Amino acid sequence: MRSYQHLPAEQRRLAAEIDAIFEPLLGAVNAPVTGMPPAPARSAPHAGEEVIPRHYRVVVATDWTAATVPFLVLRAFTRILPPHAPVDLVFAVPHIPTRRDLAAAALLRDSLEPGTRHAGITIESFEDACGKHACASVVPTGDPDILLRDVVTAITVLHDLARLTGDRPASGAGPVPADGPNPRLRRRLDAFLAAGQAGQADRAR
């Protein structure tokens, strides 16, 4: 179990709870796979060295009312992928991103262990996210079984992307996921909005 003494008390408690629940899952996903070599370590690109464009995306829907799921996926993202992997973690929000969203994402990032390096982290509106591909998406809708499935799938995809992008020639030659209308993601984000509205109605009673 890691030390989180550098965090405020509430974030320290949250981080410890996440570790207790999901550490076995992360350990199982990161275990060596029989017959497949681990991805080699990637160093920072040197001057003049070709950098593979970032074109893989993992989307997490959030309105920042609960930090557990975004923080969990961010932790997995930073632990599984090397910092120069061509992968973006996208926090999708229901509106055009504002300074509040930037501050919320920065707070999550600052809750990581000091000095943690990471691949790309972006914030997009639901509308923008629905126009692009997603290798995996985590969309809380109030159903714990679906949420667990989403998290397991996202962590598995991150692990697969770490292996894929660990080999520069192979990842450079691979097909770029096509962007364009993403109706499945749109339906899931619509369900996120509906769940949020239902929750607000219940609290107002």
C-alpha cells in the first residue's frame, strides 16, 4: 500500500479506499501475460527523433460531483502507460470546458504521487467527445455492475495499449482509429445525463 501523507486528509482517505478496492484488479491486469513479452520501457524522445502522434483515446465521463472513478482511471492510466505513449485520457464533461473543469482535473493530477509523469490528459465536452473515437469509455450511470465492467475494460485496454505502443515501429505502422460520429458513446453519455437528472430530482424531494 502506498503512502499518501502528502495529500489532504479527504484525498488521503479516498486514495487509500481506492487502493484497497482495486489494487488486486490492477495487479492482475499488470501481471505478465503468458507468451507475450512486456512492453519495453520508453525514454523521452531526443531532439529530431520522430514522435508517434497521439491517436488512441480512453474517455471518462464526469461532472466532478464524485472523484472516485476519474481518480481511479487516472491512477491506472499513469501506472500502466509510459509517459510518451500515444494515448490520451479524456475527461468528458456535459458542457463546454471551463476553468472549473481545468481546476478539477488539476486537483486529481496533484493527488498522484509527487513527480508522477503521464501521457496526454485532455478535457472535452460531451459533444466534442461524441465526434471522436474511444478505445474504451467509463460512463457512470448509477448501475454498479456496468461501472465495474467499464473500469475493468478500460484497465484492460490501457494494458493492451501499453504493449502495442511499447514497440515504436509496430505502433507507427498500425491503423489510426478513425474519428467521426460515435453513436454508441453518445447514447452512453445521454444515459449519464439522464442518471444525473434523476439523481437531482430524488434529492429535491
